[in-house]
Amino acid sequence: MYKWFKRGRVLVSLAVAILITLAFLFFSNRDNFFFSSFLKVQFVPALLGVFTGSVIILASLFILVLLFGRIYCSTLCPLGTLQDTIWRVASLFRSKRSRRFKFSTPKKILRYSILAISAIPLLFGSSFVISLLDPYSNYGKISSEIISRSEQFLHNILSSIFPDSIFFRTYSQFIAISFFFALGFLILVTIMSVFRGRLYCNTICPVGTTLGFISKFAAFRPVINKESCNKCQLCISNCKSECIDLEKGEIDVSRCVACFNCMTVCKRDAVSYKFMWGKRDVDNVFPAKGRREALVTMGLLGSFIAARAISRKNPSAPLNTSDGIAPPGALSIANLKSNCTACQACVSACPNGIIKPATGEYGINGLLMPVLSFEKHFCGYDCNVCSQVCPNGALIPLTLEEKKLTQIGQVRFYEDKCIVVTDNTACGACDEHCPTKAITMIPYGDKGLTIPIVDRDICIGCGGCEYVCPATEKAMLIEPTSVHMVAKKPIVEKQEKVVVDDFGF
Amino acid sequence: MERRNFLKSALLGGIAGAVQLKPGNIFASESKEAQGETDLVAVMGGDPVTMYKRGIASMGGISRFVKKGNKVVVKPNIGWDKKPEFAANTNPELVAAIVKDCLSAGATEVVVFDHTCDEWQACYNNSGIEAAAKAAGARVAFAHDEKYFKEVSLPKGLRLKSAKIHESIIDCDVWINVPVLKNHGGAKMTISMKNFMGIVWDRRYWHANDLQQCIADCSTYSKMPVLNIVDAYRVMTQNGPKGKTTEDVVTAKALFMSTDIVAVDTAALRFFNQFKEMRIEDVSHIQKAEKAKIGTTNLDTIKVERIKI
């Protein structure tokens, strides 16, 4: 029976990891939100998105963990699947002996302190620490920076073989710090999993620690039947969580990821997945203690959500200086910085390729969070993709109508740098690109030239003008609005109906 | 056995060749070259396809411009992520009609492309041009990356001495320029000459180096379109070239075509002037091009045909 559990678990985990990866790849994330909708079924995104529509998902995840323990970590977590895959591949190159796991003692202090340092800043409106540690978001960074770039490389090789039918994909901006963070993280996780299985999940991962608390009171828990067990150690050597203590005949459920390996390998059926609610083992004090811890955790999580609800209404001190323009839907830079975990779903989905991981635009606590760059392109007027793919609610979903009025920045015109003034020749590239006509052209000089004039109230900060401005020092620059505003509607200019029935020449 | 097969296929091939050649010969003999060629045709009052058919017939048929076996490029304006009713891009039905006509004249390949301003895939899709052109049998080429453009020198250019031009224009036998008539904030008007901005890679250079002169300079390119067809079915008379709403658009139902790019722009401008005042002196690239002897703004010196449907 457990054999089938395990096969099912492997199947689901691979499917989820593939679906999530596809949300980051160009060939699968265009023109549909099918793959990105799976990103919402991740613990940290659901927790942060609890006020923006993820309440049911979060509740379902809790119920899942309450029923089956940390099965989340071995089915829904893509980083978990990645680690299992790495371990599996590595074990192909190893002797049976060195493939064996050993029991390790829980690293409680380490786990709890990492959980604390990643959770506490969230209460004060910063998702920075969690963004560096959250398994999903880091898997996202790996997908975006490494897998997606490799996909692009392959795509471009194909485009040189079939130039008429496969287009070349212009390489997007390379942000070294983001790439090397993803690469470094991948290397760290690879080393940890090659040698110690789910070591990351049981030492560093804040999600693992949180779910570990709850799973102590899970309905189904792995239990060792001490009578049938002959301490052959087969289960231990297959336990990638290194959480089976045969000396005591106990399994540390806070670290167990419910992978069913132990149950599958045991020749005497001594390990089983048992329904534990309402059962009291006289000489086992675990259940009562586990229930208490689980309840405390749930209570803490509840107050955590409540505390965030309060701080949501009163955003922490407004930012005075910010060089970064946050993507539409971010509401404000403060909101972005308290909800974004830098998973790069928006970065890889942007059809214009203008969203890049921030380097210093939002300050150190906004590192790698999405920021707009108008160097290579500008924000499409009829596009709201980034706001639709964000699983966290760091970018709230905007309808196209809302997006077209969302003022992410305001243009400033530096007349002295404008080509029309410096060269006394026609230009109007900015006016050409302006979708709302916040920029219009008025007569200039007596050579029949026109020069731009701006109406900042209509401007939505799309950056078309800044991108296209041909002046060496840009005459049009978008200034970020640290709290996004609603722009005035573009003026509709009705035309008199002119009846023309002649050619005019 | 092998020899027999070879002979059989050679014979079949020969027959096929002869059959294929036949309609071409008929076509050639039908061409109106002798009729005293029309320089410019203006059509009014029909749908884009009807106007095109009437216009091209009066120009002497597409076979005057496209020969059998030609590789043809049809270059519309696909600059913006806008639906056809916004008139920011060339009418897709017109593009499709031209493509079909070129293929029927024996073109081996018809390529449609534009270097867009908005994100290219959105432009190709929402303009309706990609779908229409493909359905008509054209290949839609990519033009969103510098690698699709090749350096060409423009010795007669005053400010624009060289430009990177799209490879399909360089590789083709003939090309047909199919702009849409629009108001333009910077260049005042965008018609046929301004449509050349979509065959080059670096447009920013033009804006930074006397836009009007650069537009005229690019029309000194040795490989000019054999025909310019200006779509004025829907005309954006204000807020161009991108436009805000359909309020910026009038349904003018007109079409102009000419071998003379300066003449066709002059004609289209004069037509536009009836909706919104526009002086030819302000659209100075037209006169600059005349000065460079690219064509004429004097419509009385050429053979013009006016068709009202």
C-alpha cells in the first residue's frame, strides 16, 4: 500500500514542480495564466496573499498539514522536489554504502531562530528576509535566472536553425546579483541535498519549521511499532529527513516530510502511517505536547495574520526617497516591500521584458524585488500581465481598465535637453509613444516645429517617452510615485464630423 | 530501372514546367505596359479591398510591378498594439488583398513585416495583420531584433548616411510600401516616406538628427518600393501616430497608389487637409524629398486618375 502512496507522492510532486517551472518559461507563460495560477498554491504566497484572495488556499494548506503532516514539503514544494531529484541523481554515482542516511539530532535553536528572523520583519512591513529563504521564491529565482535563461539559449539556437519560423529572443537584462544569488542558492541546496537529503528543509527553511510545528498534531503520523521492529536500520538509511530515532523508537514528526520511504522499505511493516487523533499512548507523551505546540503555532499564525492586517492599513513610514518604479498593482513601494518575496514570476512574465530584480533602487530591504527599467522598452498600455501572475498579492490583480489609470510614476520634461530646443529640428518621439496623450505637441518657433508639453495628471508613468527619447541626456524622465495614484482619465477629444467627398487635389 | 525512373520524372517535370509557364505567358502578354502608364491613382468610396482592386487595375494590374518568380515584400505599418478600428496600423484586409494579388501574379514568396514600436507580438496579433497576411499566403517575418537588419549606405543622404535595413527588403526582388494615412505629433504626418522608419533598426538616430531630413534621406535608398499604396480607409486625424480612442479616427474611405513616393504623399496630404488643416511646408520631409529629386509634389505634371465608387 505504501508503495502506491510513495508513487502517488512522486507523481504529484513532479507534476507540481513542472507546472510551477512552466510558469517561468517563455514558451508556456505567454497569453495564459494557467501555469501561474499554480503559484498561488504555495505556503508563503498564500500567507502573504491572505488579504488579497488567498484565504481559501491558505486554509486548505493548513487542513492538508493538519491531516497529513508535512506532506506539503514532499508534494507541493518545488524546492523539495528539486532536492529529492538532486539527491536521486547524485546517488546514481555513489556506492550503496555512502547513499545511506543517518539519524541526526534536531537543530531546534537554529530552526527557531531562522524562523524568528524571517517572520518578525514581516510584522513590521518587510518581506525581505523571507524573500531570501522562502523555498518557493527561491525556486522561482532559480527558474527565472537559470532554467529560463537556458530555455532562451536553446530557443535562440533553434532560431538560428529555423530563422523563418522561430524568432530570436532578444536577451533580457542581466542582473548579476540576481543571477548569482540564484546560482549560489542552487549550489547551496545541491550540496546540502547531495550529502544530507532534506537538510535545508529541516534547518533553514522557515516554512518547514512552521509546518513542522503543526504536523506534530497531524491526524496521520508515521509511527514505529516497537514490537515488530528489529532495529535493522533500513528505514533510517532511507530517511532523507534524518528524523527516525530508533534508540527511542520515535519519529520526529516536525522534521518528517511524509515521503513514505521508511514505510516502503520496512520488511516487517513496523512503520505505519496511523490515524492518531483521539489515541493516547500511555508511555508516549508526544501527542499532548504535540497538540499544545500545534495549537500555539496556529494561534501565533492567527495573531501574525491579524498583526499584518493592522499594519496593512497603516503602512509604515512613507518612503521619502526611492529611485525605483514599482510595477502596476504594487499599490505602493511600501506594500511591495512588505509582500513581495522576489520570486520573479512577474519578471519572467513581462512581455516587454522591462521588469528586473532591483539592485539598490528600493534600498537594501528591497533587494531583488521587481523594479521597472525603461532602458530596453516600456510598459505596454494594453497589458496587465505582471499584476495577474503575482501569487503574493504584492501586485494586486488589475483589470485593464484599472491598469490604464494606475499612475506608477509621473513624467518630468527637461526642455533644455529636448532635441527640438538643442538642435532646432523636429522630433516628437515621446508624443508618438504616449498612450494617454499626457504629452502633446505645441507650436515652437517659426519653422513650423512642435515641442512637447506634459500634463502630469494624465501620465501613468509607462515610460514610453523616456525609453524613446533620442537625446543623449534624456529630456523625458519618469519619476516614481512611491504610492501609486489614480491618474485622471485621458481627455476624449470629439471631432466635428467633416463631410469630404472630394480628393482635395 | 533507375534510368527509367529518371526519364519518367524528367518527362513529368518537363510537362509540369510547360504547364506552369503557360499562364505566365498569357499574363505577360496581357500587361498594360503599352497603355501609357498611370502615375497616381486615387480611389474613394469603397471598402479597402474594392478600392485596391479598382486602383491596381487602373495602374495596369499588379503584374506591372510583380513579375513571375519574384520575391516580394509588402511593408504595412504595424507600429502599434491597436485593433484595426483605431487606424494606427494599415488595414489588414488591404494587406491581405495585396498579398493575394502578388501571389496570383506569380510571386514565389510574399513577406510581410514591420519594426514595431509597441511590443512586436502584441502589434502583430492585435493589428490583425499577421493573421490576415498568413491566411492570404504570406510569410510574416520577424523584425524585433537588430540581428534581422543589415547596414546599407545611403550616399545621397544629407543627415542619414547609412542605415540598418531589414534583411527581407535587402533580399527581395521588389517591395510594396503600404502605409496608413495618419496625423503625427513629431513629423506632422506619417504616410509613405515616414513608413520607412519601420524598415530600419535605429529610429532614434533619425529623431536625434533632424527627423524630417532623415525621413527624406531614407527615401534616397537605391531600392525603392515599386509601388506605394496609402491606406486611407480609416484616417487618424488627431493624436497620431498612436491615437487614444476611436474618436481620433474618421472613416474617409480612400486609397492612393503611386510609383512616385513624393506624389502619393502629396496627394494623401491634400486629402487629409480636408479633415484637418495641414500645410505641406510643415510636413517638410515631402519638400525635402522633392529637392533630392525623389519625386514631385506637382500633381499636374503626372498622370493622375481619380476613381469614385
